[in-house]
Amino acid sequence: MNKTDPRIDDTRITESSGNVFVDLGFDEAEAKVMALRVELIVQLRETLTKQGLTQAEAAKQLGVTQPRVSALLKGTWKDFSIDMLLTFAARLGLQPRLMFAS
């Protein structure tokens, strides 16, 4: 790039919709599900950190392999269904609830 390239001085700011997946162009319904999966992963990561479990111990408690726990801790949200994440939450002693807002 050279100094006259307009991308260098581009300081435009686009306000977020509140859902990064919508902002990236995903269908609104799909984006809401993706955001929910990420929210679940964040809660699971926080819980595992608070419990101080090693990845091997967490794997045993969750009923998965250690590499799956590693993927979870890295936030690889595409690798986990909502069903699986809710099962993990229950296995960690959490009580997830589904609520609808209008």
C-alpha cells in the first residue's frame, strides 16, 4: 500500500447491532443462536476456571476427551451444539434455563 491509499486513513466507525454475528452478515435468527452458543461457552469456561480443574479432570467430569475440553476453552463455538453445551453445564452443576423475551 502507498501513502495515498484511502484504507490507511479510514477512520469510519460502524455502530454495532449488539450481535457481532448480525454485524458479520449472518441471518438474524442464526446469529441469535450463534450468540447463545458463545454465551454458553463463556459461562462454561468461567465455571471450569473457578473449579480449578485440569483439562483432564474437566474431560472426565464432562464425559469428553481432553482435546474437546481444550477446544471448549479456546472458544471453538462451531464445534459444540447448544444441546452439548447445556449438557456440559448440567454436568458442572449449573442449572441452565431457557427464557424467551419479546
